[in-house]
Amino acid sequence: MKKDFIFSSIDNLKGVGPQLSKYLKKKRIDKIKDVILNLPYSETDRSRIYKLKDLEIGKIQTVKIQVKKLNFPRIRNLPNRIYCEDETGKIEIVYFNSREGYLRKLFPINDFVIVSGKINYFNKKYQITNPDYVTSLENQDYVAKNIPKYNLTKGINEKKYRYISEQVISNLPKIDDWLEEGFIKKNKLINWNESIIKLHTSKDGKNNQSKSFRRIVFDELCANFLTLSESRKRVKINKSPKIFTNKNSEIIKKNLPFNLTNDQEKVLNEINQDLLSNKRMFRIIQGDVGSGKTIVSLLSILNVIKSGYQCALMSPTEILAKQHYILIKKIFKNENFDIEFLTGKTEYKLRKVILTNLLTGKIKLLIGTHALFQKKINFNKLGLVVIDEQHKFGVKQRSDLAKKGGQECDVLLMSATPIPRTMMMSLYGDMDISKITEKPAKRRKIITLSKPEKKINELWPFIKKQILNNNQVFWVCPLIEESTFLDYSSAKKKFEIINKKFPNKVGLIHGALKSEEKDKILKKFLLKKISILVTTTVIEVGIDFPNANLIVIENANKFGLAQLHQLRGRVGRGEEQGTCILLFKDGLSKNAIKRIKVLKDSNDGFFIAEEDLKLRGFGDLIGFQQSGIKNFRFADPVIHEDLFELADKYVQDLKKTINQKKFSFLLKLFDRAEIINTIEN
């Protein structure tokens, strides 16, 4: 019963009526546990009792004053005033919309009271309007202290929320700790109850390296790793090994116009071992832009098809899926099996034929967008699913995906988004991870240059030369349209400027375009009908234009390092030299200068991702928060790297079967129990 209090509704607390409950729920405070996990971000110092002569206008201060007179005007909308003083001066306490009886009770004539609030000055008099606290001298200690400050919303003031928080903390039940006492002492943590009390009643809640804060970080990480561990158990179920030889893939390898790198060979071998094992494969290939992940996945697909199974390859966009389809038809031109292409735009008649041939097993490889996983699409014997550029999947989505093909289906994900190691642990702990860091031998290092925007006119002759040499150009802007608030370049305005200089050779795409229009322009660029593509960051991931060898990125200082590296990876994908030009405004911050230097010095996406994390911090990493990857409330991969390692080891050392009873409170506290229940069902 004692734990039930923590997971009960906020409505059960004294003083929380329907209106206050509504305001709290706007702050996502639905249950008492949400109050426990809503830590103060600062504190208000009300500890010193000031004399009236020492008051400072605009500051929150506390005074001890004697009530001299109460004034309640009978004219509507005029404020009520309480005239008070001490031995050094006078002050007015002003109230709007307050009842006379309430104020008479609060301010007895000739009594001393403690008042705390923001100091104003009006008509040569000090004032406090609608003070935060008014209390008798007997309750001075409740007000005259440092009071925790929480992120609040309209309708909830500090006093109201403090009452709620203190009610929860004072009624906090004694929880049996799931960590052993020896482990807690050895790793300089403290027990759960003590940590929660300190986080709300001391400065520990603001200090992310305090023992109590580190304890809640460790708990959050354990909940995350336990969830991933449970997901891994559900996904890595028994299956029949796929018996095959490498004969066909070896023939393809020999006919390729290049040799696989050592990393590609190593990852291909890891995939083959998974396919041969009696446990289902659930692996992600993480490879830097241009590292050759696709060819590794295609060789794996061939091995599975030759073993009598069907395969599916899914890409996030139609144009990328089409590129894969064209490449695969070319590589597998001598193979005797059917390959088809399916998207949401496929005509009904053709779609019907594809679905029939898929069900009978005639089609061995289906390539397309997310349309491949609609309910009506059924395979005869699906053996392998390959998903490209799906770095935004959460635990539940990956689990759902693994169920699609049934028990016999292996799953391979690919991501060209290098992610720092601590984040990889917390994101993909339920998967096996393969890395390709080595670039193909013929792939040249992209030359990265920086230039102030005021010298932009120096670029036009260089761009003209690129076009004459049959090269294509990306021009990236951070905004779609001009902004009166942000001094960033807009794609639409830049398109107009460049189109005047290079008439009929420029296209424009951005996120606000309909997908049909976007694909139409990208197709024109792919077919070299236009030479320059002005764009926002929609071209960041996946699209391969081998003829594009120059990218210009405006306001480069406004992008994260990892995002700049992804954008840079759109050029130099053939054998020609790729060039990236970073344009920036004057007055760069120290961090912006460091980011540009790192990018100019390195082409290693994994190194760049680590540096980006250090320079920008976890909360500022572009792309992660938006995609749902930033799923921690307290843990930070930079600040708490040692706790990531410790929590990972702790979970790894547990028995294969999670003691659900022992950890149920922890998983429920961080909303992970629901995920595990979903996975189990």
C-alpha cells in the first residue's frame, strides 16, 4: 500500500481541487510520482529580514512590519491597502480582488507580521503588491528561509506548489531500496528516500554532481537499460538458422568495381554469423556518410534470398528507395529472381499484382518506403528486413517491427548518423551494433573551407567553374522564408539571387513543399536538368547525387557539428573531389569557432559526434530532441558518462531474467513498466 501513494493521482492531495489539478496536468503532473521527479531548478532567498530603510526596488525581500491601518475602498476596482511600518519607515501592502474578511484575519491591527514579496516604489512609498507570503511571527521560520523554485505554469504560484511538494515529501513512504547497501557505499551514492528528500529540500536538486542527483541519474539509467535488456530478450527469440553458402555474394564481390574495406568485410561476417545462428538477428549498422553500408546489406540480402527466403528493403523517402532499386537492379542483373518497387503512389493495378506475387513467393525482394509495412501487405516467407536511415525508432517501434515478419524474420537497421558511444548504449542497448568507420579507398577527403558572408561575391566565379566542369552544387540555408526576428539566410530569397546569376539552372526545395513537388525537383537535379539546388536541411540524410561535388552552407555557425557533417556528406560521393564551404557572419562565439575548426580538421563522423556532444551538450544536440532520442530527464551523456558505464555494467551483471518484483517500482517510476508490458504482449 505504501508504494500506491506514489503512483496515485495528484487529485488525492489535500488542497488540489479540479482547477488546480487542471493546471498541474498542463505541466504533465498527473500522479504524485510526477511531483517527486519535478525537481527545483533554483531557490528564492527569503531568509533575511530587512528593515524598511534597507529595501531594494525590484527585489524579492522579507520584512517584519506592524499593521497600522486597513483601507477597503467602496469604489469598485480600487485596490485594498494595508498601511504598515517598522522603526525605520513605512510601507503599503496592496491587494487586488481580495476579500475584506480574509485580509482582516491576515493583518490584525497593531500586530507584527512577516511579509515576503517583490518590492515596488509608488508615490514616494514602498509597496508590495499581492505578496507571496504573509504570516504571524510564530510562523516566521516557514517564510524566512531559502525556498525551492520550480518550473511552474499559469494558475500555480510558488506558495501553492510548495504546499503540494512539501505535502508529498513529508508523506513519502519508506521504500525498500533495490540497490544493495554495499553497492551504494562503494559507488558513493545514497539510498533512494534520502536522495529524494535532499533533492527537494537542499541545493542538491540544482547540483547535477551531488550524491542525491547522481543517485536519481543512476536509477533513470538502470530503468532505461533494464527496459532495453527486456526488449532484447523478447526480440532475440529462437529461430531456424538460415543455411546458405557465400558463393553468390562472393561472385558479386568479385564483379564490383572496388574492393570492400576491412570494416565492410568484418560487418558482413557479423551479419552472416547472425543469419546462421538460432537466435533472431536484430542488428544496426552504424556507418559514417559514404562508408558503404548499402553494399554490405545487399550482399546479406542476396545470401538470404539464395537460402529460399524473401527480403524487404525500406527507405524513408521515395527518391532514396528508387535509388536503391536502380542500384540493386544493376548489381543483381545476372541473378534470376524478381525484384519489385512499391510506394504509396504505386498504381492500384500494379500494386495488386505485386501483392499477389509477394504472397505466392514469386517476388524475392521488395524495395520501397514505409508502405511495405501496411497491414494488407503479406509475404510468403519473409527472412530479412533491412531498414535504411531509421535512427528515430524507439524501443516499442523496434519491437513492433521485429514482430512484423514473424519468428523467422531477421532485422537489420542502417544509420548514417554517427552517435556518441554513451548515447549508443542508451539508445540501442537492445540491438547488436556493427560499425563501419573506414571509407572506401577511392573516396577522397572532402575539402572544407570557411568564408565570411561579406565575401560571398568571391564564390560566384568558383561556382561558375564547377558548373562548366559538369559538377552540381547544393546551397543550404537555415530558413525557408525571411524572418524579422532571426538574422538567418532564407532559401527563397537566396534562390531568387542565384537564379538571376545562373538563369534556368537553379531549383528550390524545402520542408514546406509537398512531397510530389520535392521529388519532382530532386529528380530534375538527379537527371542534371538543373545545376544548383537551393535547399533547407531536408537534404541532410540519405540522398545520393554522385555529380554533386560542392555544397555551400550559409550561417554555418547556427548548425550543430554533427548536422554540418551530415550535410557535407551529400557531396564527394563519386570519385571527384568534394568541397564544402561554410559561410558565417562576423562576431562568432568561441564555441562556433571551435566547431568550424573541428569540421575543417576532420572527416571522421564518430569523432565529430563526440566533439559535438562536448561542445554543445546533450540538450542542444540538433536532431536528437526533435526525434525523440533525448529521452532522459536527469541523465546527461557528457556530465554523467561514468554513471552510464556503471549502470550498463550493473544491468549486465544481473541474471538474464529481470527480477520484475525487485525492479517494478523503479520501472514504474520512470514509465518503463508500460513499455515492457507492451513488449511482452
